[in-house]
Amino acid sequence: MEDKPYHHGNLREALLKEAADQVASEGAGSLNLSKLARAVGVSQPAAYRHFANKQDLAISLGIYGYNLMRAEIETALVQVEKDAPTIKMMEVHAEAYVSFVLENPELAKLMFSLKERVKHPELYAASKSIATLIYQIIHAEHAKGRLQNGDVDNTVRVIWSAVHGLAILLIDEQLPRVTADKSQIPPLIRETVRVLVNGLFDFDV
């Protein structure tokens, strides 16, 4: 089969976008390079020039997902006033994080399940970029002497663990009363952040 001419921009990006759409509708198990090539309108060899195999495609899709998540969180944070209190910054970050996961549950599951994060430099950097946004907020408070334990790294781990854990509980429907009434999700996120901030920071300094 000869390659079909591709006239719609970056092929790699188009393949990743189509892969994300397929995962959203059919789950991560649906990933298939041949099927992907047909959907985009190119030959299988054309797809294999960008992804060596299914696992390479999954890793690339994970990176793609983390980059999308970071962009959405950054966009949300940009809307916050420059001198907004820490609790507001953390609320916006947490809401954007959880919203992305709820809007892209199958993609999020794939992203979070990739064990290659530790050894794959690009995937590792993409996943850690989400925490970098939290670091920026925590560093600012540490510089003001407000961080109770004085440990920026561990504080970031605590916050990230809590927000990530809440997102997972929601997509796994472990909080059925909340998922049954979506209006309860934002207050739950805000309460989670309030407890974290009150326990980690000293605003009387």
C-alpha cells in the first residue's frame, strides 16, 4: 500500500489526537497503529515512522496528555489575580487538575498507569511538570516564612497526593454521592484545599 498524501498539518500530532479520541471512546486497550493509520487516512508504514510499536504510542500519548493537562492548569492559573491568596491559587490548580481528569477519564487512566515514567526522560519530565506548577506556589510561601515544616518537596508531595487521590476516587466512582451530583465536586475540592492549606501554612507570620 502506498502512502497517501497527507495535507492536514503535522501527522504525529494528528495521530496522537486521533489516538486520544479512540481511547476516550473505547479505552486504552483499543490502541492499534493499523486502525489509527486508517482513521487518519495514511498507510501503516507512515504511522510506524512516528511510533515504533503500541507501547511507544501509549508513552507518546501519555506525554501528549500530560502536556494538555499542564496547559489547562496554566491557563486557569493565568486568570487568577497576581496577588491572590495561596488558598485561591491552590483551589484553581486543584480544580483544573480534577476537571481534566473527569473530562478525560480514559486518557488519565492511561497516563497514570504508565510505569515507564521513572525511566523515560520525556514522559518523566511531562508528568513532573504538573508538580512544578505546585512548586512555584509553595516556594513563594516558603520564601515568606509561612511553610510550617520548611520542607518544600514534601509539602508538594502531600498536596499532589491529595488532589490526585481525589481525582482518582471520582473517576473510579468511589464517591458515588458526589459523582451522582456533580455540583458537589467543586465544594469538595475547595474543602480539600482548605484543610491542606490550613495544616501546612502559617499565615500569622
